[in-house]
Amino acid sequence: MPTVAGMPEDQLLRALLAELPPRLTFDASLVAGAGEGDDCAIVRGLLKGGKHLLLKTDCVVEGRHFLPATPPGQIGWKALARPLSDLASCAARPLHALVTLAMPGHTTLERVQGIYRGLARCASEFNVLIAGGETTRTDGPLWISVSVTGEAVPERCPTRLDGHAGDSLFVTGTLGGSFVSGRHLFFRPRLEEARWLAKHFPIRAMMDLSDGLGSDLPRLARASGTGFRVEREALPVREGCSVSDAIRDGEDYELLFSLAPKHEARLAKRFAARFPDVRLTRIGSLTPAEEGHDLPRGFDHFA
């Protein structure tokens, strides 16, 4: 009987969603839902002033996303920062969080308290209200699941769906080596940068790079019905990493987005003035679907 080991995550999700009737995954109230393959579920105009409500859940598992020796404060920070990075991909402002923590019985109270101190630091930094959650015991490794809500102005809420052939592709920051360097434990989700971009420029498609450029860019292009072309020599490779690392490594949590080329010069100048410590790099373009090319696959949970 087939197992999930070695199955690409996108293929697994398609198999799971096939078990749900379409009426249970998408209707007119949703801008993006479970079947849309986007970073967040987006509920249309539900909040005050007609703002969209965004919903996202994510988890971190010991041995997969952090190690047993990882300082507990860094575990807590990462557990909340990950779904906040997904909110950033839609240029949303975070609102609330629910935290579920499952732990073996031998877990020390000191470790759990340290995890919550890390959660609190991240929540305080990004103005998130931790509204509740759940704790339970497990015989397996410790894991934390965090669900978040956010709000976004409808005309400033990019998804993966609206990229156009000919758009320029940009990424923030640098890519590669996040897990080896430990950056995956203390990264800052690009919430402020994303909201600024969506406010000042007509961003067409955007997502965060959690599984590596080699996995995430094809997802954005597929959702937009385009291909893509990457200028490998232009990739902003993190010090000590190779171009291959920049393509294949996951957990960068940078923004990947597209916009019309006519905005490039103004974008470069204004972004550098507003965020002098954050690199912004044009890495290629979206193409007609039949002209796209492949990249080495990035991180996959079941590979």
C-alpha cells in the first residue's frame, strides 16, 4: 500500500483535498481557500471597513523544525513567526493567535515556560494577541501548532494568483543556509515590508519563501498560470552558501513577488530609502506558461 514517504507535498495535498467536496473548501465568501494553494485562507470583506479576514495555521515539530538542544525561547519565537510570515505574504496585519502545545510527560516545566517566553517576545514584537489554545500529552516528539488571524485591505492583499507573463520577480533579503546557520530560529517575518510594498506599488503576486525558491517559485507560477525564468547569477546568495543552496534550501522566510517592469526603477529607489538594511533583488521574470523552465526542487516535508 502506498505511503506518504517520498510523496511531494503538493501531490499529497491534492490527494487529501480530493476527499472533500468542493462546497466544503471554497465558496463566494473566500478570496482564497484550501483548494487555491495560497499562503492563507482569505475571507472576503468580513471585518470592519470591509477588510478581509485572513486565517493561517502552522506547526513546528522537534527533530524536523528544531532540535532537542534548541533553546526553548527560540522554539517559541519560530512557532509564531512562521504563520506570521504567511500573513506577510498577503500584506496582512496580524491580530490573534491560538497556541496548541503537545509534549511528552518528561518535558520540564522550565522548558515549556521558556517556549512561552519566546512566543510572548514574538507576539509583543508584532502586536499579536495570544487569545487561547490547548495543551496535551504525546508519546512522540514535542510539537507546537499556532493558528493566527489577520486583516488586510482588499485592494492591498496580493495572493499567488495574479502574476502576469512579463512581470519582474523580486526577493527580499538573502537566500540559502538558513537551517545550517540557525537563522531559521530567529528570523523576522517581513510584515512591515509587505504592507509597505502593497500600499505603494501594484504588487501582482506574492508569497513567502518557506520551502526554498526551487519549490515555492513554481507554485507561484502555477497558481498564476505562467512559467518563469530565473537569472541565477543575480540570486542574493547568503554568505557561505552556493547558488544551489539559495535555490534548494528552505526556511528563508523572505518575500517573493512580481510586478510590472515599468515600476522597477521607482521600487528599487524607494525600497532602499525605506528599508536600508533589507536587500531587494530582481531575480528574473514570469513568462508564458509554455516558456517556463524547471529549478532543482527545494525542501519537501515528505521527501
